[in-house]
Amino acid sequence: MYIDLYNASISQDADTVQQFFYKQLPLLNSSLPITINAGLRLQGFEAGAPRSPLLPLSEDGMVELKALKQPAGSQS
């Protein structure tokens, strides 16, 4: 999804950019530092545990984050 978001940004396709932005917004609203930490781990970077009082991203959140990484239209 993020490559699609980048491509839409480069081509100045505001409608598509907005669509991708709002698709990820609920996850980002849950806690941006937690989401970034989980995203780094998904990319293979060990970011450690979030600082207290934050907790790691939930399993449901991880599933959602993994789905956001998939290209648009991908089924896996």
C-alpha cells in the first residue's frame, strides 16, 4: 500500500492519496509511536519494546499493519 501511496503522491492523484491516508488513519490514531515501533519490527529492525506506559501493538493491530503493507489489490 505504501508504494501505491507514494506513486499516487508523485502523480499528484489527490483522491487516491486521500483514500490511502484514511485507510491507515485508525491504526495511526491508536498510537503513532506503537505503530512505528511495530512497523520497524515488521521490516526486520529490532526497535525494542515501547517505553512505559505504552504497550506493544496488539495482535489485531499487527494483522492490520501487515495488511496495509500489501500492494493495493493484493490478496496475501
